[in-house]
Amino acid sequence: MLTRRDLLRAAGATTAAALLGCGARARPLVTARAGEAEALRGALRDAVEILATRLREPVAYALVRRRVRAVVDLAQRDVTDATTIAIVVGGRDGAGAWRERAIDRAEPARVRAAAQALVAEAPPGTSTPLAFGAPIDHATALDVEPAGLATGDWLAQAEVVAQRAEATASSRIIYRAAYLTCDDDRSWIVSADADVSQRLVRTRVGATAVAWQGSAPIAGTAEVAGGFGPAHERLGDDALAAMTAEALSLHAASEIATSPSADVVLAPAVIAAIVDAGWAGLGRGGLAVVTDDPALANGFGSYFVDDLGAAAAPIVLGGAPMIAGRARRSQPSWRLATGPSNLVMTLGASDPAALEGQVEDGFVVDGVANLQRDRAGAIALRATRARRIVRGARTGESWRDVELRGDAAAIVTAIRAIGNRAETIAPLDDDRPARAIVVPAVLTRAAIAPARGDW
Amino acid sequence: MTADDDQARLVRALGRHADIEDWTVRLTSTRSAWRAWGDRDQRGAAERTHLTGELHRDQPKGRGSATFALAADGDAQRVIDDAMVRADDATGPVWRTPSPAAPAKVELADPAIDPSALAAQVDALAAAVDAAAGGATIVRALVEIAVDELALSTRRGRRAGWRATRVELSVEVRHAGATGQLERRARRLVDLDLAGGFAAARIAASRASAAPAPPGVYEVVLRAAALLHGGTGLLDAVIAQADPDLDRQGLVRYHVGKPIADGATLSLDSDGTLPFGWWSAPLGDAGEPVRRFPIVTDGVATGLGLDAREAALRGAQPNGGVRGLVVPPGTTDDLIAPTTLVVDELAWLEVEPTTGWFRAAIAGGTIGTTPVGGGVLRGDALALVARARRSRAVIATPRFRGPALWHLGALAVE
């Protein structure tokens, strides 16, 4: 029997087939599986009771992550929807060593079996009294509930972004894409004295446009990322227009002259990459103050409690060691690690024009292709664009593919003016816990050179 | 419910679809144990499964393909439905799945690794690491031993299964006030070469504080560890040109049958059947057989890495793609003069796959007897490795068999 989807496919309307009719079913809601969630929570409590017979600081952790990714470009419309499960039970043995076991199935019997196996391996000699207390549930307030969206809804949101981007385009744009991704994480952490769950939703809405200039493609990108629901409106029309303008911008065929120490106004994406690479070595003393803030409202890297159940407070980098409340787990190993959440730079008073107005002879640097860093902290950031500034005004000269060099901490310390509007940059890095860098444009000094040398 | 149950449900559900022309399902079940020490004292174990596959649907306008993954206790039918929709949205040229061929015969499981005693073996490995560190202080270390059981099934009735072992270690050491890094990945414990690795890490640490190479033009020799930085290193420039996707799109510098660069002398084979090779396997992800094949012979491009689809589109046999790298020995060991810059280790490396352009920072090396701890190299990686003079002395790692020294010629150092 032909379905509506078959008919649409037969008519060549494969996109419509994906968006409409019987192919677009609502997903089962993670939050609707109340029975399963309660069974899992009960199993985690059971596991902690088992762990407490032989371990200190017993903890049982569970994560159910639903990840939806919708992409629309010139050739395809694609949506993927995947679920990841991680269960970890752990504790500290009598000798002080941390022990844990990880599994990827959430059946209560398996969770308990993992705890029993861990206890069997640990030397005897210690135990922990338990006082769970009442369960505490945290959840992000959402403007759009991802669990309520069907497959077609996700694609429709990406389509709207693509259409809005197209409205800013010209015939020189040879490639466009728009995307919307969303991680809907439910985690439960049961320890000797707490039983906490949290739901964290992280969304990215973005687009890219590419134009040819000579023999090289020039790309413009726009993205908004944060701890909010999947709403395409988060990405503004002004950002999409700026994306297209960047792709269409013309650059000199010549290479930028090497300067060992130049005044540079770094766009938020550029200083964010530097802070992300060098945050561990940042000290206090410069104008810029960077804080790791897990409680940042709508922060892409925000959380209520860390993955051991500890509440987290902001910490200014360069002061107290960044340990408390920062035990985090990430795929694929789900091992405990310490890492930043939202690295937030304090805002200054300068609007973008005022920042550039302070430059006698220098450059505005924007667009990050990649950043390389050696063990000593020296970076070589490959930026996509640099524009010349003389006596506070852009000269119209611009170059593509430039390299910014220096010591990451030194570049941050040398900041002498800070912009008054921050952007959130969320690195796409699944092998580390979700994190963001929230920074404005800054004025600092660094070496600048052509990335390709004599190539 | 077990992962095997999930796999069986998925295969049954796929089998009910006459409108799916072909499919492959792959289940990887991993047991592992690990230990971290130095700045922490942690040990753990993990059991994970990864159930993935791909399906192909033939439409009047061509064949559409999609990959999929089924989570534990996931809804197999929903996953298939979604994949079918995506396959129909991603239709390409018509091709037919090649006839099944025999899996490669390759050993991947270290007989010295007992899957039932991984925790004890991790402890033994950690003790061996401590002993091999010698005078260096271990700042932080992580070792992991894993056993993968792989099961692959296809629509056309192929059933294959094999076991593979993995040993990975990452150690940061402090020696003479500077730090060095040791990274190892192998299928066998004996292939870790802890003594050699720590000796290199100690040397690297001692050179980390040395002054950068003064800017200028040098005759540059890369040791294999530097050439292969991050796995395949500068050879990525050649590997990328063997990508049939890039070849078909015209995004390559040469085609099969043409010299890869002026004056090229390089020969390079892919061998996915190296015993205990890191990239070795009997079958590829889609069930295609893995074979040894030449990528470049005497400076002339001779082959591409072909999965089932690319092979079918070209009327060729699949070879499982580019895997372990084999380069024949060079003709001399007289490659280093007193003024030659010998690079032991790179700090970082970037290679553009389509152009072959690279930039790299030197982490440690020597000019004569003078240690150097910095400097940036840039250039055409493809031309440099194609023309490089290679040592007669060879090394063997789980990912590479070939010359220990590569003389790249005169190169500017910034």
C-alpha cells in the first residue's frame, strides 16, 4: 500500500517526504519515560548502597543524552537523532585510590552488577554511612521544548535559517548551509549524601556561506550557542548579513607583511580561541579578568552540579585551583576530568569603533581556521582575515590567511582595551565536556605574519 | 537484553525490508581497564558496545545510502525508518555492491592479553612504565588495555567476527626541569617499546628548553617520529591524494598513472594486513575485504583507497582504504652532515589535504651537536616527501614500516 511518503518520493519530493506525512513522527520523550527514570534512579541508589560497603565517597552517575542534528545545504536536508547512555559507579578505596566502572546499558540489574563488581575488586577496610535525603531535580528553563519537536520540525527550523541566510546572499555565493543541533542531557548523580538530577539542554544555530575569490574559497560563518532550546530566532538577521558580507569581502592578492609585535584588535572568535588554548596558564595582573562560571545564565557550558554532584561556584582564573565543583565526564571514556565550563571575560567600555580608534597602526583580525599550541604555551593561530587600521580607521587593505603568533597567556595579559559586547563561542569538541568562551573583542599585541610563507 | 540481542533485532528488522537493497551491521563490544597516576590515582574498567550499520536503497534516479546507530534497547524499526528517509534524500550514482571476497587473514589479538584479567595486566603495565621511566619523573600517566570483539553481518549472508586488542598509553615526564611526552598505541604489549619511548621522551624534554633554530635555510632531516607526527604526519599529503572522493571531484594534484611531483622517487603501499597493525582488519566497515595495495610506486601514483562504493563506481575491487603505511628502505644511511637540522619531534603539524601545504613547529632536534627547541617549517609536504632521500635503516611501528630518516632537502626555518 502506498503511503503519503511513498507518493511524495515517487514524485521526486524527497525533502517533503522527510518533512511531511507519516515519515515525520514525534520522538518518544526522554522526560516522558518517568517509570524508566525512576527505576534508574532506584538502581543508582542501590548501587551506592553496595559501593558504600567498601568504598569512601561512593557515587553512581547516569547520563542519557539525546542529540539531534538538522542540516540543510544546497544538496541535502538531513536530520539525525541519536541517544547515548553512560553509567558510571565509583568510589575511593581504603588506600585512597579512586576506582570506577562504566557501562552503557541502563537496566537496573546491570547497574547493580557493576557496583558489585567494583566492590569485589576493592580491598576491604573502609565503608561509608549513607544519608541520601530527598531527591533534588534541576532543569534549565526552556523557551522551546526539544522533546516536543518531530523530525520535520527540526528540519523546518534549519530550513528557515537557510532561507533567512539566502535572503542576504548574492549570485557570488556558491555554497550555503544552515544547521541546528541540540543536546538534551538528563543526568542523575547519587552519592553518600545527595541524590541529584539535572537536565541540561545545549543548542547551536548556525549558518555558513562560501564565495570564490580568485582560486580560493572565502567563507563567512554565523553561530549562536547556549543553554537554551532549539529556536532558530536566536540567530539574528544581522549575524546572517555579516556572515554573507564576510564571504563576499575582497582581499588583497599580496601577503600581509610580517610584524613581530603589532597592535591587533581581535574579534571575539579569535580571543576566544586563545583563551580556550591557554586558560590553564592565565594569571591575574592584566586588564582582562577571566572567570570560569558554571552557573552562567543560558551558558552553553553551564550546569547545576558537577558529575560528582557538587555545586559549582564561579572561580577567577589565576587564583584558587579550578577543582571544586568541576569534576566532569565526557565521551568516549566518561572518565573523571577537571575542566572549564564557561570562560567569561569581564566586559570593558569600548564599542567596536572605539577599540579600533585606539590603534595607531595595526590590524583587526577575525575568523579562526585553527590554532596550534606547543607545550610551552606558544600559539600559532591561523586566522582567515586581517584588515589594516591606521590612525584609528580602517584603510581598506585586507588580507586572508594570516597567522597570529605569541604566548597565549602573554597575549591575554597584554590586553589594554576590552569591548562592551560579548559573544559566546562554543568549541565543537565532543571529547571534552561542553564548554564555552564568552568574550568581547579586545585590543592587544601579538606577532602577525602570512600563514603560508612563500607557498 | 544484551548487545547481541540488539544486533539480532536489528538484523531481523532489516531482513523484513525488501525495499532495502543492501545493508551491513557491525557490532563492536569492548571491555577495557585503565589506570591513571602521577597527579592522581585512579583506576577503572568499562564495558561498551557500539552497534552501527549502513543501508542502501535503489531508486530510479540512483542509489541512496545512509548510516545508522542503535542505542542499547533502542527502537530498531525507527532507526531503520529514519535511515531509509535519509538514504532517499542522499541519492547518488547507481552502483552495485561488489561480490563478497574472502576476509584478509590478519592477527589482531595479543595472545599475552587475557580478557578476563585486564585490571591485573594494567597494573603490570603501569609498573613497567614506572620502571622504564628511569630518572624521569612521571607527571601524569594513563594506560589502557582494551579487547574489542567485532561481529559483522550483511544482507548477502556474510557473517564474520574477530577479536582485536588495543594498548594505549600517554605519559608526561619531567626530566632536567623540562617536560616530555610519550604517546603509544599498539595491539600488543611488546610493541610499546617503553625503553625506546622513554629515552626519546627524556631527550625531547632535555631539548625543550633549548633555543629555537636560528632562522635560515637548512638541510632538514626528519626522524620517522617527526615525519609521522600525530599518526601519519606529512604522509597525510600523499594519503589525501589517494582519496577517491577528492579524486572524483578533481580536488587532487595528480591522478593515477601520473608522477606525484617533479623528481619523485617515493614508493608507498597501504597494508591493512600487517600483523598486529593498528589499522589492520580482515574487513572494512561495510564488509569489503582489506587488501595491501600500492599508492605510489617509484614516484608515480598507482592506487586509491577504495571502499565498496568507490570500487563499484570504478569497476575495481575494493581494498578497504588506506591503512598501515609501508615504504621501502632507502639506499644510504649517510644523510646527516654537521650542519644538517635533524628534527626529532614536532610540537604540532598542519597539513592541507587538497594542496599538500604544511606548517609545523619543531619541538626538539639538533644541528650538529647543538640541541634546538623550536622553529617553524612550511612548504609543500607532497613534493618534499616525494623527493626525500630515505635511510636504509628502517623502523617498524604498529602503523608504519619504513625508513627511520627522511632527508627533505633545503628548507627555510623561521
